[in-house]
Amino acid sequence: MKMKLLIILLIFIQSFTARAQLISFGQQDSVYSNVLNEKRPLWIYSPTPIDDTAYFQRAEYPVLYVLDGDSPFATLQTMIQALAVNEGNTVFPQMIIVGIQNTPGNRTRNMAEKPGDLTAFFEKELFPYIEKKYPTAPYRILVGHSLGGLYTTNTLLHHKELFNAYIASDPSFWFNNAALLKETPSLLAQDFSEKNLFIAMAHTMNPAVDTSMVHSDTSLGGRHTAAILDMTYLLRKAGNHLRWDYKYYPDDDHHSVPFIAMYDGLRFIFPHHRFPAYLYFDDSAADSLKNLVISHYKLLSKEMGYNVRPPEWFLNQMGYVNLQAKRYAKSANCFQLNIDYYPNSYNVYDSMGDYYKEVNDLPNAILSFKKALSLRGKAEIRTKLEETILAANKGQETGMPGSSH
């Protein structure tokens, strides 16, 4: 019972620490665009792994580019923190969020009338700026609502290489006499392998009209709905390897749907990201957890097109939970995996040192603490090293073995 209480307390402390350290509302940034001939303000959120990360091996994060960036920014940040870190969640990966704010009077021009200018801004100016300054992975997502959803889909169809995944929330396909719809059939003839599209449709119809009658509804809401349905019809006909999905939200209108659309869109983009956390606690063979970690992140790497590693804090947490429960082989496997994935992080060697010390393998504990200390001279690691050396010397004086495990 005491051990169970200790494990619960450990998880509570780790979860509380994660929340305490991740209270952040991003930061302001900006980039001057020669293409747009204006300064574009940005809101940026860059994840911070648990602990003081200046001395961790550099992590890399997918980048979520959000149009109309000031509106959904806080929602997305909270969503990602809740489902990528807090309580040990791995539903989503941690991500960098880039909120692209509009400049007065230019929203319609950038997203619908002259979308090529905004696309050139992304490709030639914003991407290089973000990827130089922030720890990005080679995976980009574009999120847009209304005219932003129109621009998002237009970008997929005309410049599919710019992003890996696209979320179009209640997109205004009706705009400009549904010009995008008219050119969509020929554009869908391309190969969209490894591209993802999620379309959300709110309830904008006259309550007396259902989807079977919507094409006869000449109101703006009717034309808006009919255009989205026409796009989904074209997508169903196309055999172009595009991975896509569409969802209708009968209880949401044009202004309330972005919240649930972003959530469902990200769940669609990352269907396999969640790691089965119940394996923290079971008593299966140690290698089963190790092999599952390896195979899980190999699958994610294949799906996302780059080497996806488990978060360092995630393996560390699994290692300590199993260490406290005296599942020593599982604990050692978790800590060793962290060393394999993050060989330049002081923290992974410090944790392995704690494992060796717990099982009374003092020579290897000393080697691990020395390696951690060589990567970062933290006072607490130095103290642990000195205490372990002292314990090893006392063991030699009394004739006790240096390792009991």
C-alpha cells in the first residue's frame, strides 16, 4: 500500500510540475515582408519540455501555422498543452504554433483575392524565418477558418508541397462565384500521397432546409453550405491518394465551429500518436514495453516522414514510475532508450545513475553521474556523484560487494 501511495504521489508531483512550468501565453514576434510590403505581426508558442531545457538535447517540433492567428491562438495552445504533456498525455505531439495576424483591411486580399502573395510570403519569408529561429521539425500544418479555410484548401490544391496537413474550418468555397470549385476537378488529378485534409462544416442553412434541398437555397448560408458539399463530392470522386475527412456539425454555427474543428482536425492528422500509457503500470515482460516504444515511434516516423522520437520527459517518467515500483528491468530499459534517443542530454545519464544507485550498482552509477556532469555541471549531480563515490569506498572498506543486482 505504501508503494502504491508513493507511485501516486510521484505521478501527482510530476503532473503538477508539468502544469506549473508550462503556464505560458506565447510571445510576440514579427517579420517584415518584401512580398506583401508590410510588417506581419506574429504570435509564437514554442514548447518547453519539462525541466530546464537549455541543457537538453535540442528537440524538434511540428509547426502549426494558423491564419487569423490572434483568434484561435490561445485555444490551440491550451489544447496542445492538455493533450501533449499534461497528465502524461501523448494524444498530440508538442508543436510550435505560429499565429499569423492580419493587417487592417488586407484579410480578403491575402486569403481570397490575391492568395499567391500570401503563399509567396509563406514560402520565401516566413518559413525560413521560423525554421532558423525556432526548433522546427520538417512537418507543417495549416489551419484556416472561413476565408482562411478557402485559402487553406486553395494552398493544398495549388501548392501541396508547402504543408503536410491542412485543416479547413467552415471554408468559404462560395466566394468569387465559387471560383476554386470550378478548377478543383483538374487540380485533384495530382498525386496527393502523404497529404492530409480535414474539412469542417457548420450549420449555416435555413432551419427549414436540409442538405438535400440546400442547392435550391439562394441565401448566403445556403450557398455556403452547398459549396462545401460540392467540394466533398469532388474529393470523393478523386482517386489521388489524398487522406481526407469531412465532418458536419449540426449544433455549431460559423463562429462556434473553429474550436471543435481544430480539435477534430488534429485528431484526424495524428490518429496513432497516443502511446498506451497503461503499460506504465503492468507487470508484463520488460522487453515488451521497450519493443512497443520502438515500434510505436517507428510507425509515427513513417507516417510523418521524419525521425520522430518519444519525448525525453515521457521516457524519463516511465523509467521512474517503474523504478519506484521495483520493476527494475523495465526501468532500466526506459532509461537506456532515453540515452539511445537523446545521447547528448545530461538528464538521461543522471536518471540512469539514479537507477544504478537504487539497485546498488555503484560503479555504473558513478560512471553515469560523471557522464551527466560532463554535459552539465549541476551542483545536485555533483553531490550525488560524491555521495555515491563515498558509499562505494565504504563498501570496499567493509568488504561489501559494489553491486547487489
